[in-house]
Amino acid sequence: MSQPIRLLLVDDHDVVRAGIHALLDAQPDMQVVGEAANGVEAVARAVELRPDVVLMDIAMPEMDGIEATRRLSECCPDAAVLALTVHEGRESFFAMLRAGASGYVPKCAATEELLLAIRAVARGEAYLHSSVTPLLLQDHLRHGHGEQHDCRVTCGLTEREQQVLTLLAEGLLNREIGEELGISPKTVARHRENIMRKLGLHSRTELVKYAIRVGLIDVEE
């Protein structure tokens, strides 16, 4: 049996943390290893506990979730940050992506969707709630299609990396990409890391957003 997903809960409301804690501890593949009430505590606890996933609120005292996520990306790069917040505005959403969050789920989301999001980011995938899809499309339209022939899409990438990039942009999981290309999921993960390094990206979510912008994903389909 594989090890449970180790979770750190970050929210400044005790009642919210208690409710989420009870929900997640009831899942056989999840274990809450710690809690924090603000961004400062979140960074310290993450360094101490090395969680797999950090559920991060945005509006908190002392240090907000955006700055905490940015610092976690530097000191705990193996910890995936999943934004779980009441803030669904454009500014907060893109700020969390730029800071390095791997997923974004509003607190009004269904329980099953939160669990799916946690499992997805724990696997190294991106997870964006459907409520933020319009923000991605608006961002794509705002920038236009001028980047579609950007050399970064192909220059510097091997043929295999280009194949993996295209399939990642289509939303396939590492396992599915491996089956499509006849390689192992671990090899896919290695290609993904190389792609992100070459393109200067820092999370799977940034990769998805970039793929939309350069036209690998047809938003009109």
C-alpha cells in the first residue's frame, strides 16, 4: 500500500481548518500532518513537516497566501500548493499561479472536487476549478495570438519533449502520455521537468496557461 498524501492546512479560521481536517483524515489515502493560521506559520511548518500538499488560503494576517506560496516554491519545491479560497477574482487567481500554486479551488466547491484536486496536485498535475476557466480564456484573448509562433514552443526542445508538451497541453496525465508514447510515467515526468526548465516555467499550471497562450490548446474547440 502506498504512503498517504501528507497535507498541511493553512487558514486563519479555526472552524474552517477543523472541518477540512476532519474531512481529509477520513480519507484512507490522506493524512493531515499539520496546520497553520497564517503565511508565516505555513512556511515554518512546511519546512519542518515536508508535506506533499499544502492547502493554502489567500487572505490571512501577517503573510498572505500569495507570498507564502512564493516562499514555499523556493524552500519546499516538492510541496504542491493548492489554493483553497473564497477569492475567485482574476488578480488573486493569477497571483497564485505566478507564485507557484499547482491548483485553485474555491471553498464553495463540492467535497469530491476538493479531494480530486488534492490527489491531482499530489501526482504533479495541475488542477483548476471550472469557475476560473473564463479567466484563462480572457487572458488568452487579451494577449491575442501573437505568440503562436514563439520560438520557445519548439526551439531547444527535443522531438520527444515537443510530443510530451503537446499531450500535456491536451490535459493527459503522465500515465496516459506514457501509454500514448510507449514510455514510462517516470520518463514522462522527467521530460516534463526538462520542458518546464527550458521554457522558464515553474509549475504544471504555468505550463497549461502557457500552452493556451501559444496556441497548443484551441480554446474555441
